[in-house]
Amino acid sequence: MDKITEIRIEEILDEENNLKYYWIYYYQNDEIRIIGKSSVKPQCFRQVARYLK
């Protein structure tokens, strides 16, 4: 099974080009994997699922 240790959203303020965007990425098995770049702030939420036997 893969080990995802961290998910990050970074707000980038590019003052030189007057841009604001967000980088979304995660750490999987000690490697950075980029999900994407967004001009809209992503909404974060947590969901817990419990499975019964």
C-alpha cells in the first residue's frame, strides 16, 4: 500500500506578474507528487469512513 504522509496547498503570490494561484501536491513514499495548479482556493474538508465486518 502507498504511504501518503502529507497533502499541501500553497498560496503563491507572483508580484512580478500580478498573479495569485495555489499549488496542490502531496508526499507519497517520500516523493513529491503534484496534483495541480488552481486560480481558485481549494476547499478542504475531512471525511471519516468506518467499515463494519
